[in-house]
Amino acid sequence: MRDNPPRPRRRSPPPPTPAHVTGHHDEQEPRLYTPAEAAALLRIPESWLRRRAGRRQIPCTFLGKHLRFSAADLAALIAASAEPATGRRTHRRHRPPAAP
């Protein structure tokens, strides 16, 4: 009787590469960011983002118990938080006069 060599296992295909990596965005496939990804994009603490989302103070999406942010949620957050630059600062640091 002949020994058959074991057949190699088939690997599942790799997951699709996200649009933000490839530069190709398909309108049919919306991108949802995890709190960690959204916080990194916005350069803010993840805890701040989670706290505000939990209180429903910022736009977000819950998939069951999982918190996610769409690009529209992040854009709305940026637009709502943007403050115009004011004129001069009210508190200026005074330097002592230079010694002669």
C-alpha cells in the first residue's frame, strides 16, 4: 500500500486592503474606524473619544456594543469643534526691562 503525502492546506484569501492604505475608495464600501484608529487620526486621547461617544455628545455609530466612527462622524466632530482664531491673547508675558 502506498502512503499518500499530506495535502497542503488551502489558505483563506487575505482580507481586502482598506481604502485608506490603497488610496482607492469605493462608495459601496464605507469605512468605519475603531476608537483607537479615530483617536490616532484626530490626534486626541482615545479615552476622551470613548467618554464623549458613551454620553452621545459626539456623532458615532454603535454596531451592537462595538463603537465605530465613519468618515462623516469624524468630519462632523472636527467641524463642531473648530474655533476661529481670536485676535490677541489676553494674558501677555511681561519681560523685565533690560539692564543698561
